[in-house]
Amino acid sequence: MSTQESHPVRLSDIAPGEEVIVVGLASGRGAARHFTKLGVEPGMALRVLESVGAGPVFVALGERQLEIGRGMADKLLVR
């Protein structure tokens, strides 16, 4: 199943190597501020670099690499 054609899923459910588009958040304003500070907003492309067990999710945002805690990755909706 391609994440590009399906319903939004949590970033924490995406396998390493996949590229996704941020479509929204499943949380409140605090998480939204956190992602804005990181430069992550709807419409942006992310590539998952590493996602193992209960640990953080490492993503590439353009040339930058970000570490997103598992709890926050559960709140970030992507396609």
C-alpha cells in the first residue's frame, strides 16, 4: 500500500527509506508549536531515515536531519 494514495498515517508507522508528505497533526497547539520550531509544517516532504522499536524517528527534511521522539512522531500525520 502506497502512503501517497492512502489515508493519513502516523509518522511512527512509516518504514525507513520511505518519503512522505506532512498532512497534519493529531494533537493540540503545544505539539503544533514544537513542529513549527523544528520547521515541520503541512505540505513538507520528509524521508524516514531510521525508526526502530520505541526509540525516536530520524528523518531528513531537505538537507537537515531531525530526531523526533516516538510520542511526537505518533502525532504527526503523513501520506
